Amino acid sequence: MLNNWLVVPTCLPLVRRRCHACASERLQASGKFRVNANHKLIDVWLLALCTACGETAKLTVLERMTVRSIRPELLDRLHDNDPDLTAELLQDPVVQRRNRIALDWDNAWRLETGGSDHLDREVIDVSVRFAARIPVRPVRLIAEGCRLSRATVERLIMDGKLVSAVRLGGKLSGDFTFTLKR
């Protein structure tokens, strides 16, 4: 029987970028947008607050775009400070590259396993899905979901009792499956 696990975000991740006012490396997205129109051109920024000093930083979302080239629904969501749009834009690779930022997902996600009835079986088949692109080590997910230590999970991989089509070392942010034989 295939068990389905889901990795879901619990809050917005921290933004890793240096604050221009202090030496802090972490910003918290405020969920608010600043939209500035200059004649027919529009600029949009996502506002973020430094976790140390509280100074506001602007993350560029749109720059010098003509107003007509922006979908009206998107413009409405920007004006309404839509929290779902904030999450979408933070994970957008174009926005990350433009602003030279990375996301810090520590303590911003949880693993939903659907209960602990699978822990008693000899063979466990699990499909892990990600609700967002959250980079997590598969060893950590397996250890948390099966209530094992990470060292035990590493030993099971070395012994061939934990197998997957993807490499279980490093970090993953995409769906994968694995089989655990005890």
C-alpha cells in the first residue's frame, strides 16, 4: 500500500539578503506591495523588513512596465496585498535572480504523514509530494516521517534497505518516492 506524505509551508520563508542599514542577513517579507506609477510606466516592489533592525527593503517585482501590459487581475492582487501572491513571487526564480536573494525555509514547513499506522509494516512504500518548492534533505524527511534518527536512515541507505529512484543525498524540492524494507 502506497503512503502519501506532503511537505507543506507553514509560513513565508525568510529572505536571505544583506540589510542595507545593518549587518543582518535575514529579511522577513511583510506581505505588502508598493506600486508606483509614473505616467504610463509602473514599478512594483515587495516590501521586506530586516529581522534585526526593522528597516524596510524593497524587492523588485516589476520594473518600468507599461500599465497595459499587466493583467488587471494581477494589478488588483498587488493593490490588495494578496498574501498568496507574496508566496508565489518569493518562489519565482526571476524575482529571486533579479533581487539576488535566496529563501531560508528553516522552521517554515511541516511534514504531513497521515498518521503512524505505516510504522509497523515490514515494507513501506511512500510517495512524497511538495506543496511548494521547499528544498529539504530527503534523509531528514524520512527520519521525521518514520520516527528514526538520521544516522539510522543513512545506515538503511548504505545497507540497501532504503531505495529510491532519486539520489537521497543533498536537497530535493520535487516529488519523489521511496521504499523502506526493515
